[in-house]
Amino acid sequence: MEHQINEEIRDKEVRLIGDDGEQLGILPIQQAQDIAVEKGMDLVKIAPQAKPPVCKIMDYGKFRFEQAREGSAKESACRGDQRDSPDA
């Protein structure tokens, strides 16, 4: 699932969650982007269907890396279970 990040987000206002998980409230998109830039992080839309959409301040590169690593670990576990079964 691809997320909208930073300037890709076109909503007028968003519900903002800080990098520490704290809810910062409903803010205009420009203010939310400014906060993310000040922290040296990305603004990522995590719940586009919500009204207003929910965005979180995070390191998007690190988030994608962790997601990819978790996915490959699950795939390895599934393959390992198949090899270890007596029927294989």
C-alpha cells in the first residue's frame, strides 16, 4: 500500500498525530507540513478515508524499510514451515 506523503497530500486540513503518537489536533495542511519539516521528518497520510484524513509525522524511509523487513520475515517463516513438514 502506497501512502501519500508531504506535498502529495492535497487536503485542506488533516488530523495530525505527532512522531511520538500524540494527537496534535485538526490543522491546516500547510501547518502540518511545516511541523514535519521542523522535525526533519515526513508527513504521511495513514487514514485517507477518515474525515478529516489522518496524517502522522514519521520517518517514511525507515517505516518502509521496517514494513519490507517484516514482510520478508513472514514469507521466510511460511517457507520454513513447508520445508519442515513431513509431507514435503
